[in-house]
Amino acid sequence: MSKLKPTVFEGAATALITPFANGKIDFDSMDRLIDAQIAAGIDALVIAGTTGEGSTLSHEEHCAVLARAVEKVAHRVPVIAGTGSNDTAYGIELSRYACEVGCDALLLVTPYYNKATPKGLVQNFLAVADATDKPIVLYNVPSRTGVNISLPVYKELAKHERIVAVKEASGNLSAIAELIAECGDALDVYSGNDDQIVPIMALGGKGVISVFSGIMPRETHELAAACLAGDFKTGAEMQLRYLKLMNALFMEVNPVPVKAASALMGLCTEEIRLPLCEMESEHLEKLKAVLRAYGLLR
């Protein structure tokens, strides 16, 4: 199967947080975050994904965030809309809206809680792909959804012209190697874990959809760019240099630590929506110490 499908982006995409203030979306802070990310060289932005707390946005908020992002980005980088759902009909509705307002691609997480069978996964993703007209990035994160996309499912989905890529956050490098070996000519693969950027790109991955880049966009772009240029020695050195910070951003469930870090850096408030809540004080002190060690806090 020759690679005839479009590539959504190469390099580093930030899974952007959604800033809140007094229970509402803080669009002014969101605008500043977008400008700062693009100024730092980020290659794409994911809006209202896991890190953007898409699962606790109302329908109206979700739509408003997507529309505002498209308007603010103004074609400077691709905007990838998090529109996956555990209700396929709702996922189609939200995905169609994202296409209508000008998002460049869709990020579709595996349906969570339902625990769909492989057949159900295929039917879910194909239903969205058939109902929309933008490239689709599948999102495999079994630690959060309880469902893993197996290689046979990937092979079936790779046949669809609009299913073009995968964000792989399973953590299983052996399975990811198999995926690239079997479907790499039909599906671009992005690392969904910051601590696996270099190994996945060394296997042929096109980049990363990153949490780390939420606070260090330039460095994440440079790390991915080194790997794209075949300089895996530099990429590995950077991966290891920033590993403590990458790990610190996952000492509690994402996006709690990255939102706390962003607040400490003066980028937005720490406000987060239940059932997520503010960091434990002990963890917050550890996060502050790591941020100081990397020169991000005084």
C-alpha cells in the first residue's frame, strides 16, 4: 500500500490545556497560550483533547473552544480537534462541527467505558470517517479508556482514505513497531507519550502529540526536529535531559500537573474541573522543585 494519504503534521504538536477562570473558559488566556506556542515553533495544536479537558466541557463550550482556536491560529499551524466520544452519534455531531468551523484534522479517542469489541471499534471509527471530510488521527490510550486498538483493527481502519494517522499512547513499543511495520505506509504514527518520542520516531514515527510542550514548546519542537533530520543522538540527549520534567508532569493524572505548572509559570489559573482536582500539596512542592531545576520558576 503506497503512502497516498495526507500527513497532518510532522514534528511536535501540543495538546493544549483549556484555561478556566471562575468556572468559565478563559478565552484571553487561551489566546495567549496559542500565540506563545506558535511563536516558539510548535508544529500543530490539539484542542479539547485529554489535556484540554474535553470530557468535562459542555457541548456549547466544546464548540466554542474549537471555533476560537481556528480563528486565533488563523492557518499558522494545523488545528486538530479532539472530537472522540463514547457515543458514536455524538462524536459524529461534534466532528462535523469541527470540520465546518475549519479544523484541519480530527483526533478520535477510542470509546471509553463501553469497552467496544474490535468489530465495534472499526464500526465506530468508520462511521465518523464516513460522516466527515477531514483527516482523522486515531488515539489509542488504553490506560484511560480500557480499550486497546489491536493490529488487525489498525489494518482494517488503514484502508479508509480519511483515516491517516495514529496517536499511540499504549506505551507498548513492540506493538508500535509492529504497527509501523504493517501499516506505516498507510498510517502516520505519533508518540502519545513524551518519554517515548525518540524510540517511536527512530522506528519511523512522524512526531509527538505532547503534554511536555505545553510548558516547553520550543524544546519539544527541537527534539522532534532533530529526530526528523535523522539526528537521533541529539534527540536522545534532549529526551534524557528533560526526562525528569516529563515524568513530573505525570506524577498525578494528566492534565492536573501541566495545568498546575502553567499556573505557576503565570500562563493561566490552576482551575480544573471535577472529577479532577488540584494537586496534592506534597506533589505540588515536588513539581515546583523540578520546575526550578529547569529554570522555569525562580
